[in-house]
Amino acid sequence: MNFNPELTTGASVFMAIFATFLWGSWFVSLKFIKDFPLDGFYVVLFITSFIFVWSVGFIVDGAALLENIREVFETDPSRVLVSLACGVAYVFGMRISLYVMQIIGLSLTQPISSSVTIVIGISVSTIIGGMPENYNITRLATAVVFFIGAVFLAMMAARYRVNPQETSGRIAVVSFTMSDMWKAIGWIMLAALISPAYSFGLSYGLKSITQPNGLAVLPYMAMLVTGAFFGSMILSGGILTYKKQWRTVITAPFSIHRWGIISGLAHYGGNIIHTYSTAFLSSAVTWPLAITMGLWTQMWGLVFGEFKGSPRKAYAFLFSAIILYIIGGTISASLAF
């Protein structure tokens, strides 16, 4: 039998929020890999994720892991195939986002990306995943308004941060031209259109209180991470082959590889926690909570000096955005009760 813990609503909400902390935190690893190829980092991340998820799956579910996949595939193969395909698709979008983060930083990439994914992700999770009984659409709409407001304020904060500022004689940590920014925005928009494949796979492939025909949690995660692994090898592995950088990746010291390993554990550790929460609450409840990932990304951008040397106005917009994220997250959490 597949592991399916009896969760309380409060515990499920806490798990969903903790997952967003893990998701919003592992991006910080990019600041420590120096000139190590980004695609090498990506490959290490998903090799780690693949081993981690399948290991956890067999330890926790045993033979039931493969049995559940087989049973669902025989009755409705699309649930398995879509989960695999969504794993491939979302890593393409995430790879683009990581590239942009290296150019313009965490604090600016996140709000631009979120402006698209908020609407698409919530639409997918509610329409495809289904809505629980007594689900409050008005409350959801209110949370979305606060999230969009947070995104706007975060963009304003980034705007004042990226403008040349001479205050205190200091220069912002992330430096780039306006040409870089507009190019980055184009890539972010493309990534934002692809990335909701994660919420689609979660809504369609996972068995939950509103989706009775999907996979159990760990079998679903095994299919998602398998698709993600192959997607990363096709994209990043192909780039490493083209640039002849595999030797650089293989011979890199553990002090570099550890960041990809930590990121893989945080990324799919968060995914597993969030998926257990989703099975109990439905994606219509947990996906709005997932948007608070932006809060942690902004916080880490602040901690690592992306606003260093910025005027007070930039900090005022940033802290206002954080407050709106918290309000939106609180309203989203109330959808579960």
C-alpha cells in the first residue's frame, strides 16, 4: 500500500508553506558556484533529485511504488504520460529562469516571472485539479489581487535598485545594462509560459480529494522527477556536449558540486512535502500558497546584498511587497479551512 498519511488541515497548510521556503531558498546556490557552468549545476541538481525521489519512494512505498504506476497506466495511461511530459517541460522553463537570475538577479527575475505564472498557475490548478466543496472563489480572487500587488511593488523596488545610484558611494551587487534587462524579460516571459507545466502535472497526474484518478504521491513524484531528469539531460546535457564542458563538470571539486546536491534535495524535498499537502487539500488550495515562494526569493535577494547601496525608496517598495505577500499567503491559507 502506498504511504498516505492522515494529515490535519493545519499540518497540510504548514507543509505547503514550508515547501515554498525550500523552493525559494535553493536558488541562492547560484551565488556560490562562481564560474562553474550553469548547465553543470543543473545536471547535478536533477541527478540528485532523481536518486533522492526514487530512493525515498522505494524506502517508503516499497513494491507498491511500481504497482501503483502500473495500475494507473493500465486504467488511464495519460495520468502517467502527462506527469512525465510535465517533468520535461517545467525544467525547460526553470532552466531559462536560472539563466536570467544570473544576469539580473533574484529580486528582479522573480516578480517579472510571477506576473505571468500567478494567473496561469491558479487557472490550471482550479480548472484541471478541481475545487473542493465550499471553495471560496472570492477569497481566492482577493489573494490574487494582493499577490499581483506584491509583484508590482517588487518590480518597483527592482526598478529603483537597478537605476544608477550614487548613495553612500556604493554600487549594487548585480550589474547589467538595460539591453540585458529587456533581453532577460523576453526569456522570462517564455519561461513563465512553460513553467506552469508543473501545476498542470500536479493537477492532472496526482490523486487528490478532487482528482480521484491520478497517481499516489510518491509514484507521481517518481514520474515527475524522471521526466525532469531526462529533460535536464536533453537540454543541459546537450549544451554541455556542444560547449565541450563535461570534463569541467566531472572534475569540479565537491565544494562546487555540493550546491547542486543541496539544491536537488531542497527542490524535490519541497516538491514531495507540497505534493502530500496537495493530495489532502487539492491543488486549488496549495498552488496559491506556492506563490509565496516569491516572498522567500525576495528575502534572500535582500540578505545577499542585491539592494546594497539602493535608496530608501527601493527598500520601501521591497518591504511593502513583502507585506502584501504575507497578506496574500494568509488569505490563501484560509482557503483550506
